Amino acid sequence: MRIPRFYCPELTQASSLLTLPDKVHRHAIQVLRLKQGDKMRLFDGLGLECHAELVSVDKRASAVQLGQREPAETNSPLSITLIQGISKGDRMDIALQKAVELGVNKIIPVVTERCNVQLNHQRSDKKWAHWQGVMISACEQSGRNRLPELSPVMTLQAALNDADNGIILSPIAPATLTTLSPQQDISIAIGPEGGFSDDEMMQAEQSGFQSVRFGPRILRTETAAIAVISALQTLWGDLA
């Protein structure tokens, strides 16, 4: 039986006995129906992971006995920042989930000209919290013990200014991923459903991003993120 993993930032400060945070308690006890004596693994999102055993369980709270702590490292040697144009429905969730599974270090959600999602301050905060939850679940499932950084929602230009050594996809670019020099740190800009506008492509190039051709077909926004990250991890990361 697969041992369930849970994100628990409180692990860093715990000694040998830990009362599970409410969210972890609800998932472990009310959803997965774990019982006293069952095993789990906890990680703090900063690289620390340890075995744990449920020693007390009731409806409102549960506690675990912590076992051996393991500073296991599953991060890729390639540091990837994903600048992702915000898209509708589950497309954004899929892009973020798979990006985390594939080893990105940072995700920057950006508002673009062709973004079909209207975000005021309150809705932006709710979306950010939802995306953070998607990323935490992806870490729990994939075995990652470091939670990638999720930046606040920002404009594309602000994200471009904050990034170094970036690429942006263009069907007419002469360069391809295989013609680039190997990198240890790279940023990828992926547009929303309608792609980037001509002005946004120009902004990226003026900010130092290199246009790269990525195959003969037009990819959906969530497919593009998954495909490019996979290719980069194969070329220079840990999927080779």
C-alpha cells in the first residue's frame, strides 16, 4: 500500500510528537480514513521529510509520532521559472500541476492582453490560494519535498523584468531548444489560450527573451507548458 504524503510546514518546528494541522487532519482522517497505527510521510516544503505514525485519532484532532527525518533531495539541477499567462477553467490548474510534477522552481501567473479571466484584488487572492493548493497537491503526489515558489499575479512586463535568461515560443523563430547553449537557470514565457499578442512578443524580445521555435504544430497553453518543460528537463535536467 502506498504511504500517503502530506505538506506540513509545521514539521520544521516539531520535536517527536506533532498535532496534525487541521487541513492535514481532515484529509488524512476524514477523506483517506487513516486510523491509529497507520503510517504517513510529512514534508515541510523546504527539503525536510520524515516518516510518521498516527498515535491518536478523533473527529477534531489527531497526532503523529515522528520518526527518522530525511533531508531527501528531489529537485532538478535545472532551475526553471514558468511565466504562465492566466487561462480559464482547468487549463491553468493543469499547467501548474504538471509544471510542479516536472520540476519547476518558480511559477509567475501573468495577466496578458488576451487573458479571458478578469481578476480584481479579492478574486486574485482567491485564485492565488487555489493555485497554491494545486501545487501542494502536486508535490504530495509526485514526491517533491520542496514547494516551488508561486509569485503574486503580475503584469507580463513586470514578470519579464524579474526574469533572466528567458525564452518565448514563436513559430517563425530560427532558433530551437537544441540550438541553445546548455543552461542551469532558465525562464519560459507561455501565453494564455489566445497566445501572446505581437506587442507582447516584442516586449519579451526587448526584455532579452529569445524567441524559440517548438515544432510545427500549435499547442494549447497547458500542453505548451508541459511539453517545453519536459524537453528542457530532458536536454539539461534530470529526465535524460
